[in-house]
Amino acid sequence: MSLPPFLMRLKIINSRRRVDIWLPIFLAWIILLALYVILSPLILVLVLILWPFGWGEFLLMIGPTIISCLCSLRDLKIDIVKGQEIVLIYFK
């Protein structure tokens, strides 16, 4: 399994201004991990309650599915060019 991206680059260029921002999104992963640890007892109770109705497995697997999607963002590059305007979003 790969690691989630640590940085996001947002670059916007048009005729009036040029913006190039590097955002440290690894700080968001730390906050989300702490939130997940705090809410894990509640999630476990909900899984046990909802298991007979068929929703327990879904709730149990939603965490690994979200982590897999976030890890897939690594090296994603979105480059949009329209005339003189350029937008670049890059996860590193």
C-alpha cells in the first residue's frame, strides 16, 4: 500500500496574476487520524448494532476504502490550459 500525498501544489496563471501555493496536507492527515481514533469506539458500537441489518460491514469497510482513495491521489496531476489561463493541481 502506498502512502497518502504529503503536499499539494496549486498554481494559477492568468493575464493579471500568478499564484503558486504549496499546501502541506500531511497536517490534515494527522488531524483526521486523531479524529478517527477518538471516534473508533462509537464506530465499533454502530457496527455491532447495524451488522444484523447488513449495514455493519459497509460501515466497517468505509475507513479502509477512504484511505485507499486518498493514497491513490499520490502523483495525481491536473493541468488545465484555456487560452492564457493555466491551472495546475498536483499531489506529491
